[in-house]
Amino acid sequence: MKLIVADLDGTLLKRGERELNRNIISSIEYILSNNVAFAVSSGRTYVELKKFFAPFEKDIYFMANDGAITIYKEETLSEFPITKTFTSDSFALHGKYLTYIKTKDALLTRKILKQYHNHVKVLDSNFPDEPIYKITDYTKIKYDDLPLVYEDRSMKEYIAFGVDKGIALKNLLRHLDIPKEECASFGDNFNDIPMFNESGLSYAVANSLPSVKKAADRVCAGLDTEIRKLI
């Protein structure tokens, strides 16, 4: 294999964990020491991902915001910004480095500041003058003209149409001149399936949704149990 790509939450980061465990860190070290490229593919922002992968910041590829932007050594390799404007009164807009917020909820503001490590700017207008890769809306509004990639009781997240982890991986493989047969991917959720489809070998971790296990080539305990079989 020449490229290993893995989802973060539920795959590299198990439920209840707030940082990568030693086995995962050792696995990434092993990948890089064998001159194999490593990419993390996640719905999280670039700023969040850099926090988790600080020891590898200069060595790995970041496919952030569900594939809407791919970054290596601060260089944007591919991007799919949202062009829509909208009128919600409580939202966050995620750029490359900054999250822009508009809300009257002080508790929500503090939560967002903490989550995005103070890389946050309060908006006085609805849209900043820079590319936006994901929208988090905290109201009950639903945008039918944008694909919904995640929701819970407090918010919904949207990215641009036609964007997913598979598109991002396809572009990264093209950039690195690596055939898909030389790429292995690891994931646990439905948004990882497009990434599986662009990989020569795909793994669903044991805690994956049944539909994700069915879509993957193999099921495994985790990256750390399989990596020495792949390289």
C-alpha cells in the first residue's frame, strides 16, 4: 500500500476518547516510517484535526469537512466551497482556519469557542469574504438545496452538493499519482462509504453500522490490528 486513509471519530478515536490512544499513534508512526502516505478523512474542521494530530501536522494529509477541503503542509490541494447565502439567525460557517458564528445564545458561543480552539469570529453579516466549506445550523430550518451530512437534536451540518469523502480521496490519489489499488481506507459510518468505493481495500471497524460493514471489503477491530498486515 502507498496510502492509508482513516476516519477519525468512531474509527481512530473511540467513543469516550478525547485524544488518540498510544496504539493508534504507534500505527501512524509505523505507516510514515515505511514511506507510506497517511490521510485523515473527517467531518471535523482542519483546526480541530490539527489539534488531534499535532505530532504529525507536517507529515499527513488532512481531508476536512467531509472532503470539502484537503490540506497538506498548509497548502490547499482541493476544495469545494459552498456558494449559498441564507438567513438563519444561529449558525456557524467553517472556513479553512476560522469558524464564523452568528447567534444570540451566549452558552452556544462559549461552546463554539472551546470546540474550535478560539479560531472563531463573530459575524456582523451573513457571509464572510472567504471560501466556506461547511455550515452548521442551530435552528430547526432545513436547507433542501444543500446535502445534510450530520444532525442531532441541537444542529444540522451541510456541505456543497457533489462533495463527499470519496471525491476528496479520488483527488488526493490523483495528486499523489497513486492508483486506488494501492490505497486502503478505514471507517465506521455511512459517510465513509464513498471513501471505501475509491479504495483498493476498505475496512469497517467493529463498531460500524451494519450497512457500513456490508459496504466494506473487510471488518476489523481497528487500524492498529491491521496495519502491519498491509505494509
